[in-house]
Amino acid sequence: MLWAMLLPLPILGQALGSNCFPIWQGFSHQWGYNHRINRLGDWVENVSEGDSCTIKGTHSAASGSGADVLDFTQYLTTVHSDLVETRSGVVTFSLSGKEGEYVAEIQTGEAQFLAASDSTTAYEVLLNGFDLCTANGAKADKIQSLDMAIDSVWRERGSQIVHFRIKAALKFSCSSPECEPLNQIVDYRLRLFWTAVGGQGFASVRSTFGSGRAWEKSDTAAGPPLLARVAMLGDAHYAKATVGITGLHLQLDGEHHFRVLEAIVRPQQFAKGLMMVQVGMYFEQNHPGMYAAYKEHYAGGLKPPAKWAVKSKAGNMAWEMDLSLLQFEDAAFEPEKRSGEIDWKTSHRHQTNADGEAAENVGMFR
């Protein structure tokens, strides 16, 4: 993939208010039937003040034109450690182009650490989630590829600044009847949330894992498969460890409506430098019972769409997740998850603006 380099102003991270911080570990996003993407996101933020530890979790969802209810689960681990400093921030991308073409952007960010000038201090910058939303009144499109990653982290010698490069790209289209055939504009705003971690009692090791799946026009899969169990090798010197995400990459064989999207990492066991992890991404375009399930779910309520509007199409997908093994000399971890729903209301065959609280579900972890 070719990445278009822009030269924005540096993005400075803000210091967090306590010795606790969240590590985002993915999400599950499931509609009743399949849709284009009007809005899609999941992210966590540290909103602690003083000695408190409060994490804010948000999931966002909006369909292209059909009303539906979105069920979600978000995953994270809250880390407590006095051995590291943390900074956090958000980078906003404007991904505007033409249907069927890759739209890409690269930005650089900065995080200022008190101990950054010490050569023995280690650093890592992680994704803490994302929020993708149609922009400037543009239509919702169908997904073909989506990439986001923090691929490089470096320190400016003799200063307190840690730099990182953050990348985003997508390829979306819509050639089905619900989209105007002459409207080829793709226009999305993508916010990428990040957390930087640094300290002398800390180290990180990166790895990438991936796989794929194919499906038929009538997808008879029983549902999201069990997560793959993989190993990440670190340093036996460190007593505690968890895992964060530095990149997500999804590639489909063509444009697709989607019903389910998942990206999940769950640390299992860490001993003598070896971390066992459950990891996986899952994309579901259709399911044999999705139309019947939709009608049953809305019995006596919203009028379901015509059956022709629930699109089933064969295809295949490939995915990769970039992970970082985060090792600490001393730390405490709280693996957490939160489930909920977003009741997205819209007039049939009419797209609703998704850039607002109606497309968000917010919860607190304390």
C-alpha cells in the first residue's frame, strides 16, 4: 500500500492523572442484519483525577439507512503501576477520496516524558481505540479494507520527547441500489486514540498475527470462532505482563455490507517471559437467520426492511493484528469488559447524521 505523507503540526500527549491507565484490547460489534458503515468505533480513555482511577469506555455505531439495534462488547485491562509514566491523546484523520481507491494518511505525534532523556528508559505507544464516521454529509459506504497502526516509535536524544508515526487507510465503495450511482465520493473522519507508556521498570516486544476466512452466499458458520491461542516471547526478568494493540488490518475481496466485526486480544498466562494470548478478528457479511431474527426482534415495533434489502454475498477476508507485549517489574492488572447496545433509529432508506451522542454508548470503569 502507498501511504500519502502529510506534514501536520505535532500532536502532544497529555499527562494522565493517576498511576492507573487503560490498555485497549478490542471489541465485538454485532448488528441484527447487515449494513453499510455510517459510524463504527470503540475506544477507552483515562479520566482519572488525583488518586482516583476512572476509565471511560465508548462504543459508536450507526447504519447506512436501516434502523437496527447494535450489540457490542468492549475489552480492556486497567494497569496499576508506579514504575511508568503515561501520556494519551487522539489523532484525527480526514480520509476523503473516490470509491474503490485507497485513501491513506500518515501523521506524526509526540509525547513528553520527564525521564525521556535517560537512555535506560523504554517506551511504547499503543492504540487505545478508534472512531470512524462519515463526514461532510457524505453517504455511508461498504467496507473493502481498513488499516490503522502506530508503526514506529523513537526518542529524540537528549530531550524529553518521544515521537511516533501513526497511519490510517481505507478502501470503501457502494455499487448497490441504495447508493446513487454517480456519487463516487468517499469521505470519513477517523479518530485514533493512543496511549504512550515509558519507564525504567518496563519493556515491550512487538509481534503480528493474522489469518482469514471465506464464506458462501448463505453463511452457515455457527458464529464467531474461538480465538486462536498464540505465544509471545518476552524477557524472564519481568514479573508481570499484559498485551496491547498497535495495529488493526482488515482486507476483503470486494465491497461488502457487514453484520459482525470483532477484533479481540485476551492475555491468558505469563511465566518466565512467555505470554500465552488469545487473539482474533472476525467479519460476518451474512447469516441465514438474520432477516428472521430481525423481524422477531422488532415484533410489534419498527417495520423491518423488505427482504431484498438484506444483502447476502459470498466472499473472503484476511486480517492481521499488531500486538505489543508490555512487561513490568511490578504492576497489577484488572481485565475488564463492558457490553451494551445502541438503538439506531432512522427512516427506512434515509441516512441519518451519526456524528452525535445518539450513535454512542458510554460507560465508566472504576
